[in-house]
Amino acid sequence: MRILAILAGLIVLVVILLLALPAPIDPVAWEPDPDPGLTGDFAENDRLASVQRLLEGEGNGPEDVACAADGTYFTGYHDGRIVRFTDDGKVTEVTNTGGRPLGMQFDESGRLIVADAMKGLLAVTMDGSIEVLSDSVNGQRMLFVDDLDIAADGTIWFSDASARHDYHHNILDFLEGRSSGRLLSYDPSRGITKVHMENLFFANGVALGPDDAYVLVNETGAGRIQRLWLKGQRAGETEPFVSGLPGVPDNLSFNGSDTFWVAMPALRSGIDVMASKPRLRKLLSHLPVKTLASSIERYSFVVGLDTQGKVVHNLQDTAAGFNNITSVNECNGSLYIGSLSMPAVARYPLP
């Protein structure tokens, strides 16, 4: 009993010391939106268990997939490489950004526009040359450029996930809970970057709606999607498009007609349970970032929403075979699915 008492005393002492030490975060409490769990429209299923894997072993973390007009596809890896690939397995390295390529999409001139978490907003040509379009706004460098979409007029809408923590320390943003993400735009004709929305809880996926009437941006930490109206009487207004998702939304894409695809790498419950416990999160922030990241429970989850925000597709895999899903893009009758950690891209043929 005496030994147990001594151990308990030592644990209390360690906790007191850790709370007194400077921490890498300044956490705050927040009130999570209701979490419906895996019920109703989000009921568990194993539809994603049948995905086909492409690029197996070519690299780690193909976070997003861009569909080219010639029927080929592009993705970016942890090591900075951007590759072109085909359905029959041909792979060609296009370039290496020297950073971490995340969201990507082709513009009208055939350049691959890339949201690179470390380098900023980039334009990549097929000969491998790289141009930095924007890496700062209002005199300050962006920390975590994440996802993008391109309007018909050429305007690039993109997210800066956090103004406090970079890509290598992104887990700290969720432990801190200070909502410093932003939605921005870049005008290529004038070279001007603007901030349109601030105080987003890890701003992530970006997608323009029909006729570019509005743009959506995901708040990963809050399990919701925000809408900014761009046209009509409500231009400039913001509102929730969807709230109370059971997973944490990552990249977002629009299929050009009727469906927004939402990738969700994990369930929300692990974040929400600590929302009211800033002291606990402060203690946890002293752990190595890799240890914190490895504690996240992986899941396989993709949701399709119609233009009213209603669930029309619910794709899961309870065994989490292809997990940590970060992007979903509809191309040529199939979904091409990226992941921040898997060594492959997944393909899911649509009915």
C-alpha cells in the first residue's frame, strides 16, 4: 500500500510539473456540435471493403488525386514527389516540390495547381517546372496550405488549415482548439491573395458549388462544412452547409453536377471527448507528435452530399482496410480515393 501511495504521489508531482512547464499549445475549451454517431444516414456498412488498390508500393500518403483531361491521374506523396499514373499501372514522376503536396487540380491552361503544406500555392507544368503563386497574405507567410478548387473565371479558392501550427505539428491544432484556419482566394490575373473567412477549426477541404454560386470549406475539428455565398443577393454571407457529421471531414470535391464528396479519415468522438478538458490536452501536448498521431483510431469513411447538404451516399469499411481517407474525386465513373498514410490510391467503381 505504501508503494502505491508513493507512486500516486509521484504521478501527481509529474502532472504538476508538466502543467507548470511551457507547453507547445495554449488550449481552450469548446462546445462540440451534436454527434449522430454511425446511425441513420451514417449507419455502418462495408461498401468500401471492395476497393481496388492502385500505385501499391509506389510511395506513402497519396493525399489527393487530380483527374487530367487525357484520362490520366496525378497524386502527391510525403516525400514531395508528384506522379502521373494510369489505371493500368503506368507511373511517371513529374516533379518534386521539396515540400508536401496536398490538394491539387488542373486549371484551364493545363497547369496542375497544388496546395503544398510547406511551400504554398504552386503551379506545376508537365515539364516539371514549379512556380510559387502565393505563400503569404497580408505580409505574413501561410503555415499550412491544404486544399483548393478553381472557379470558371480562374480564381483559385484554397484553405490555410491553421495560422498556429504547421503540417508537421497539425495534431497540436486539434489539442489546442483555437480555430485559426482560413479560407482564401488567389486571383492569377492580378497576383492578389485575399482572406474571406477566418477562425475556422482546421480549415481543410474546399469545393465550389454549381455555377460557382458559393464555395464550401470543411472545418475538420468541428465536424462541419461552411458555405460562403459568392453570387446573388446573399453574396458575402456565410452559413453552415452541414453540421454534426460523425467523422472529421478532410478534402472536399464536387462532381460538377449533383454531388459533393467528403472524405473522413477518422471519427469525431476522439476529438469531442476532450473538448471540455483543456488541462488534459495541455498535458498530452508534451508527448511526441508521432505518439499523439499514432493514437488516432483509423476508420474508412466517405460521404456523398447533394447540393442541399443531404446524405445521398454513405460508404464505409468497418475493418478499415483502406483507411485515413483524405480525398475523394469522381472521375470516369469511379471514385479515386487518397489517404494521408496508405501506400496506395484506392478506386471504387460507382454503380
